[in-house]
Amino acid sequence: MLHYTCKRIALALLVAITVSFLSFMLVRVSGDPAYALAGENATAKEIAFVREKYGLDRPIMVQYLDWALKALHGDLGQSPYFRENVSAIIGHRLKVTMTLGASALLFALTLSIPLGVLAAIRPNTWIDRVALGISVLGQAMPSFWFGLILILFFGVTLRWFPVSGSSSWRHFVLPTIALGYYATPAFMRLTRSGMMDVLSSDYIRTARAKGLLSGSVLFKHALRNAIIPVVSVVAVQLGFMLGGSVVIESVFAVNGFGLLAYESIARADLPMVQAIVLILSLIYVLLTLFADVLNALLDPRIRVA
Amino acid sequence: MVEITKKIAALVTLVLCLVVFSGTPILANKANDTLNFAWKKELETLDRYFNTAREGMIVSRLICDDLLYRNPDTNEYQPLLAKSYRWIDTTTLEFELRQGITFHNGEKFDADDVVYTINFVSNPDNKILVQRNVNWIQKAEKLGPYKVRILLKKPFPAALEYLAGNLPIYPNEYYAKVGPEGFGRQPVGTGPYRVAEVDPGKKIVFVKNDNYFKDSPKGQPSIGKLVQRTIPEMTTQVAELMTGGLDWIYMVPTDQADKLSRVPNVKVLKAETMRIGFLQMDAAGRCGDSPFSKRAVRQAINYAIDREAIAKNLVGGQSRVINSACYPSQFGCTQEVTTYPYNPAKAKKLLAEAGYPQGFSVDFYGYRNRPYAEAIVGYLKAVGIKAKLKYLKYSALREKTFANKTPFMFLTWGSYGINDISNITGYFFRFGKQDFSRDAQVRDWLELGDNSIDRQVRLDAYTKALKKIADEAYWVPLFTWVANYAYSNELDFTAQPDAVPRFFLSKWK
């Protein structure tokens, strides 16, 4: 187990370094950042000044190593746009996005697990079909569009929830649904197939034969085993949600990490973009690592493979 | 199983009830004297000198006052923080200041504030972002507690325009203490509104300054409280406006503005702005040999495009066709120049005369309003010119421009809301990086106009330059842009060509 975990950690680190390097390169090949940083209508002299000030005139490897070394010491640099420390801004925004991500995950699980269970115990009935329909819809609808539909229906027509903002829990309801719904199908299909496998296994038949109540068989015996693959997917989905909240945050004007990422790219705020990519990839790598280790703990066969 | 379903159903009902009954009723904003407005932009700082955004200007004009004020109706300069002003000579401006004005934090306004602000921002070491606003200033001097002089590096006739809206005066003691960072978070001015709360990137709350000096030409603020929110998604802004969460939005895309105009209680205004569109052609041959070095080709392109149709059908609202290389209200901007009405037959004839009977192919660069550019491509195709549209980000386009790789461009220019022609012709015809005509005669006339403070000398020089620009067809001047505003019909709001809303002039009906 220790060997397996070490191997995974090494791999995760490698992924994080590669991602940070690639993102560093990509923002630079898309054009000379000095032009964007200098602002509209800057003169050639001002652009040259910016290039020198931010060290953009040095070889790209030197720039990367300099940045990576500082990042290792926790210094993610100054944002030329906000003229503030990148870490301070990110810390604040990440909290908002984490809240949104966690509540969306909770929503997705609350919706998908009961639906999955229902679909599994009544396979090929209308219940199964409805559950399937809900899940397909979730996957097929662009979250941007779904967000707007929610605004239109619950915000404009019914006026149950505020249209945008993040100042109270009511503001989080619509974005939570919009973000969470997208993850629902993955959880639901996994729960359904897991449940169906388990329900047809011998120990469930034995449990039933012993005369246990059907609810107790379902939840105590079947669900516990069926949900194992869901647990590992949860970690990965949370990563997706943090990354995917860009659109939702923009639609609902939730001032979070995703929106910051999106806007930082537009205003060529390089230190901010790099830091965001680094943090996001680290979160993602950590979550995947966590899922891998958890899976290995739950299922010894994985450790050998 | 049935039992579980029942429990779930009960829980769902409970949650729904909670949600419905906890809903706060939407208050009419007129009733609580609060104007809620939004824009997309997240302002990096509220210090006007360290942001370049239009929104920064809006905020600055609410909080701060300048020495002068340009009356938006008459375009005349009126003393604001100054009591009077006069030119001592071509490089010296003298101001008598008003007495008895205090900043929002209680600091007294006097000559020290003016001298400190002007000297701080004009010192290049302090690196304010828009150097053009200040690089004409040599320094400010105090002549008495309420008397100052501003010395110019050289004659600069547009100085009054800059002093009337782009040079807000800051409280010297406070600014020296908190610096640009502190001021950016908690700005203090003498203006009609003071900042009560700042939640960076989310909202700014302004409260009416009850002590605003009575004879200000800006008038007295009427609405008690202004709440600005940053909402990046336009559709969300529209939804907020429809539900009463917002009372005012702007920069609404035309299609959404048209739909909004059918919503009761919402008023839509498509007001003309100072931004103009134009095609720039490489007459100087900066990008190598090109058909644009021939005047007939440039004239043909002028004749080929039905600008009237694009202005009317695509831009809409108050958009109008322009004929010279500037916005009509700008000082010196005559429209009495050679015009090129839509005439594709004449365009074809000119092209044939120039040696291009079959037309030619060219890369056509643009960075905004793609539908307009596509319409232009269509018109050019009709006379045989195959313009291959290349859309770039503004910064990338400029990089290419500086590297002489853009022979044909669709550009726009807003002159930063400065009502003086020097802010547009100065960039495009005085041999700068953006000048693709490089006409020494035009440059000399413009330099004369830009450096003289005699109105008539300026007018004559600009007229000559604009006439030659039109005769030579260096540009295709297109049309003016509009800004679409949508707001509650309880609000009395007037738009200005610089698209800087002046909420201190707004009131409830």
C-alpha cells in the first residue's frame, strides 16, 4: 500500500509540474503579453518598459524557473492588474467557489443517489426511464443555458430567488442547482449499475432469505457496497466543478475563482492566470490522488494492478 | 418503499414552502431612494489615475471634482473647484479657487490640494496609467491659499478639456497618508457623492453628499443612494432589470435592447457616443507594395460601402454617418469635406482606372463589432475586392500594426470622451505608429492646430488637414457608435456622447 501511494504521489507531482509548465508556455505563445499589459494605445516605449519591468525580455525558461522557485516558497507574485498580492485575492475568491462547489456536489448526490437506487430496484419501468431522462438532460444541456433558464423561471417569472449575487444563502440556490445538475448523470448511472450488480448478488439473496426488511437490505447491505465507485468519482467531479464553475459564476455574478480565471485571461493578468492554473491543477491532482488511494483501500485488487 | 417516497415528498414540500415564504418582497427602488445599477467591468482600483476604464471615470466624477466642468449641453467650460481661470500666456493657466469647500473626510479644500494632486500625477515617477492626461503639465505652483498656476511644457490648447473631467483633485493630506492603494479602496473627494462601502469586484455604495457646495455647475445630487454592482453576464443584468433588482444598465447589445424596449416599466435609449468607426488603409506603403497606395483605390473603397445602410440597420438608434476623421462635436471637427456617397458603379470604374478591373484580394483586420465588418466585406465583394476578414484581440492587432502587417483595418476610436480633435487625428495622422498615411502636409497642419491656443488658427489648420484627409481618401470614415441604455421608467436619465453617465444629474420622476 505504501509503495502504491508513493508511486501515485510521484505521478501526481509530475502532472502538476507539467500542467504548470504548459500553462506558462501557452499564455506566452498566444502573443506578446507586454502589449496586453501596457494597456490600450500604449506607445512602443511604454510597452518596452512593461516588458522590462515584468522580466518578459528574459529567456522563457529563466522566467519559468524564476516563477516556479518563488511559487514553491508560496510567493505567487503581484497581479499587475489589481496591484495586489495574487495569493490574497485567490484566497478570498477560492472560498466562494469552494462553497459553491461543495453545495453543488451535495445537491448532485442528494438528487442522483435516490434516483439511481429507484432506477435500480425498478429497472426498465417508467421510473427507470424518468431517471434516465433526467440524467441525459443534465449531461446534454449546456450549464450556461440551464443557468439562464433557472434565472428566467425562478428569478424572473416566479421571483423565488434573487437573480444574481452572492450575499446570502438564497443567492447560492440557483447556481448550486445549475452547477450540480451537470454532475448528476455520472453519479446516477454509477449508483444504478452498482446497485443492480449488488442486488443480483448471492449475499443479498441470502439477506432476503433470512427475512430481513427490504429497506434494511437495500440501505444497509446493498447501497453500502454499490456506492464505492461513486465515492471515488465524487473526488474527480468536485475537481470538474471547481474548474467548471467559470460559466456559472459569470452567469450568476458570483464573484469566485472561476470568474477570476476567466477575466484574468481576458486582461492578460499573467501571474494571476498562472497561479490559478497551478492551484486548480493541484486541487485536481490532490483529489484524484485521494480517489486513487481511497479506491486502493477499498479494493485491494487495484493495489496489485 | 412507499414510506420513503412519502418522506421525500414531505421534505421537498417543506423546503419549497420555506423558500417561498422567506422570499423578501422586492421594494420599488424609487420608494427607498436607491438607484441600483450594474456594469460588467470589475474595477481594479477606485483611484482614477490608476485605472483606464470608462467605469473609473464614472466613479471619479461622482466622488471627485475637477478644476473645471464641461457643460454637457453647451460644451462650454465652467469653473468647478476653480472660481475663475485665465490664460496668462500660452503656457500658463491661472486659477482662483473656491473657498469653503470640504472633502468628504472633513479635510479643507485649498491650493495645497490642487498643487499636490497636479504635481503628483504629472511626475512620471508616480507612473499614473494614462500619461496622455498629464504629460503636457510641467508643474503646479501655489500663489496664495486659494490661487494656483499650472505651467505647461508647451502650448497645449486641449488643456481645458483635460482639466474638465480627467484631472480630479484629491485631498493632499489623506492621499499622502494612504497612497494610491489606500485611496483605491476608500476614495475621498469633494464630489456630489461619497463612497460609503466598497466590496471589491462586487459592489460600491455611494451616498449623497449633503454638504455639496451649492453653486456647483454640476448641480445638486438628487438621488439619496447609488448602489453599483458588477455583473459580468449581460443576460443576468437584463433579468435583474426586469425583476427590479436593478434600475439602470448600459452597453446592452442591440438585439437585447430591442426586446427590452417591449418590457413595461423599462425604457430603452440608444444614444450616440463619441466612438466612431473607420477603415484605415496603408496609403504610405508601410506593409510593402499594396493597392492602397493609389488614391483611386482608396476612393473606390469609400464609394463601395453603403454606410447609411449599416448605420441604420445594424447600429441603429442615433447612429449617423460621418464624413471626416473625427467625431462631429469635437473642437475643430468640420464635416465640410469631400464626401463619397454610396456608388458601387463609380467604385468599379475607379478600380478599373487604377489597374484593378477584376478587383484584388487583401487581408482585412478587425477587433470589434464583427457583424459590421462582415457587412463591409459584403459591400467590397460586390465591387470585386475580396477582403479576408481576420479578427484579433485588440492587443494582438496592435502588435501586428506596429510590425507593419496590417494594410487594411476596421478600427474604432472613442477619443476617451475628449471633445477635442487632437485626441483622434493626433494618433492617426501625426506620424505615430498608427499613422498609415504619413502625409507631411497633414502632419504639419495638425501640429499647428495642436500647439496653438488661438481658436481661429486651430480651426483653420484642422479644416485644411481634414479636407486633405478626405480628398486623399486616407480613411473611410464610417459612422458613430451608439450606447444602449435600459433603465426603469421611474428614472429621469440623460445620456451624453462620452457615454459617461452622470448620475448626479439623474432624479426620480
